[in-house]
Amino acid sequence: MPTEVAYDKRRLTRARHAVAAVFCVHGAVTGSFATRIPWVQDHAGVSAGQLGLALAFPAIGASLAMPLVGAVSHRFGARTALRGLLALWTLSLTLPAVSPDVYALCATLFVYGATAGMSDVAMNALGVEVENRLDRSVMSGLHGMWSVGALLGSAAGTVAAHLGSDARLHHVLASAALTAVGLLACRGVLDLRGSADEEPPPRFALPPKSAVVIGAIGFCGVFAEGASLDWSAVYLRDVLGTSAGLAAASTTAFALTMAVARLAGDRVVDRFGPVRTVRVGGVLATAGGVLVVLAPHPAAAMAGFGCIGLGIAVVVPLAFAAAGRTGTNAGQSIAGVATITYTSGLIAPSAIGGIADLTSLVVSFGLVTVLAFGLVLGAGVLRGSGRRPAPAAPGASGTQVPAPVPAPDLRA
């Protein structure tokens, strides 16, 4: 029996590495697209306002499609579902660049967002299952790998843009490479299947109340993240009068801070538990927001944005992990939290801009600071969502082998 358990741990470690590669591929698609948005805008001949409208369609597509993942995974099994959904996502990268006008761009971005959201839910559900079976935190590191992928994709896109390459060719090549890597990575993820007598989930279902409450924490974290990513450079330039180069560097530094903090976050969560980690992170993010609002010098503001990044880095991974352990259907709960966080990411940039138009960017980041403090007040909703003992784990041949029984999670 010890040999069987050791083998199971090796299989779980392989599954963790495989799903980490999936997260990296998913992030690389986002980074690849984001860097070529100016080219896509010029090719489609759309104005800034039309582009803003079109860029709302990924979130709309994702929000409508994510609740379907539970039924898809039940029908085909978690591995096959992820393989298909991830391939659809990587292949959809080719669509926006071939859109000839604003109508086609909206339609292709709707498909792009729908496949992004569905594959996002599927990979997070498998990540939560790996975390449950290993009985230690891995979700922060997985989301860190997403950030790494986004940075790699954006770096490649920056080089392609600098060389003046056609985004259609760039995205076809990137899509082909990422599809191949994604399909290869999916071979190693857990192959979870419902039992024969298990009731299939509804094709479309509203998230449980528990997911909505957890999603509120994710909302606060994603709002602060989206506001800082999209507006930190503008804040330094317009409020503090920095150069364009230094302002741009602040955004890159913020993204790197988020990636590093997520990669290191699992050890912190294992040591202190999710509630304490989010609560302390909320204090750090709130202090960072205060520093940004009161900053007399660009260096102080950049330090404030860094504190925000460090404070909120693990919020979304922990929200997904908590959602996966509440309710009767992990995919449905994760889809609910994902929908709320996607909505937050959609409204954050426009909300910051709208408030800035009416008042100032300083006031806008006062709102960010208030929402960061919401993490301190609301962190307790993550209590009671500790890792569950996983059911029997599928072996290499598809048979069931006993999974190690984890000790109960008694942390706050």
C-alpha cells in the first residue's frame, strides 16, 4: 500500500504540473491578443469608442457561457472537456485580427470571451481538485503561472508589433503553437468523471448563494487589480507629471509584482490559512491605496501600486479555491465566482474613468482604497471552505485507486 500511495503522489504532482502548463497557455493567449489591439483597431477601421464597445463583448460572452461548463464536463469528463475548451480558446485567438468591421469584431470577441471563460472555469475546477488531493495550497501558484503566460505572450506580441508584422500571421502562428502545447499539457490533468448514477447538472444554472458571497471578495480584488493595471500609468503621468516611460514602467512593475506574489503565495496560504492571508493582504492593499492617493512623489505612488499588487495577488486564486469547495457542484460555484470577477474586471476601468471625469483620478483611487479595505472586512467568508478529502482518484489505466486521506484543515 505505501507503494500505491507514493505512485498516487507522483501522479498528482504530474497533474499539478500539467494544469500549471494549461494556466500558462491560457494566459499567453490573453497576452498575445492584448499587445495587438492597436493593429486590430486599425485593420477593422473602428474608432476609440467603437473599440471600447467591442472590448465589452469578451466579458459578455464569458458571463453567458461559463455556467455551461458543469454540464459539458459531466457529459465528456473533465480532461476531455478541458482539452476541447482550451483548444477552442487558443484557436479563437485568430478571429479578432481577421474582423473587417466593428460588427464582425464584436462577434469574434464574443466567441473569444466565451471560449476564454469556459476554459477558465474548467481549468480552475481541475486546479481545485488537485489542491484537495494534495492537501496543500496550489491555486495561487497556478494563477501565478497564468500571469507568467500573459507576460510571455505580451513579450512575444511586443516583439511582433515592433517588427511591424501582420497580426493575422502572428496570431495564426501563436495559436498553432499554443494549441499544440495546450493539447499536450491536457494529457496529464486528472480525468474526473461523474458516477453512472450521478444526476447530471442543469445545462444552465444560477450560482449558489455561497458562491455569490465569495465572489464579492473576488470583486474587490479584481476591481483593484483592473484599476491599477489600466490606470496606474495614467495616474503617474497626469497626477504626478512623470515621463511616459516611467509611467509605463509602473504598469509593468505592477504586473510583475502580481506574478511573483502569486507564485510565492501558496507557501504563505499553507502557513497562515486563507482568511488571515487575505485579511493581511487587504491591510497591505489598503495602505497602498492610501499611499497612492496621498503620494507627493512618483516613487511613493509606485510603491503604493506595488503594495496593492502584493495585497490582492492571492485573492482571486483563493476565491476560486473556496468556490470549488462550496455547494454541490464545483464547476457551477466556480462559474458563479468567475462571472462576478469578470464583471468586476469589465466595469473597473470604465468606473475609474467615469469618476475621474466627474471629480479626479485621486478620488477614483480613493474608491479602490475603500474596496481594498473590503477585503479586510470580508475575508471571513473564506472560513469553512477548507480542503475536503478527495474521493478515490483515477489511476493511470482509468481505474480507481484510493487517494491519501488528508488531515482536517483547522486553520482560520
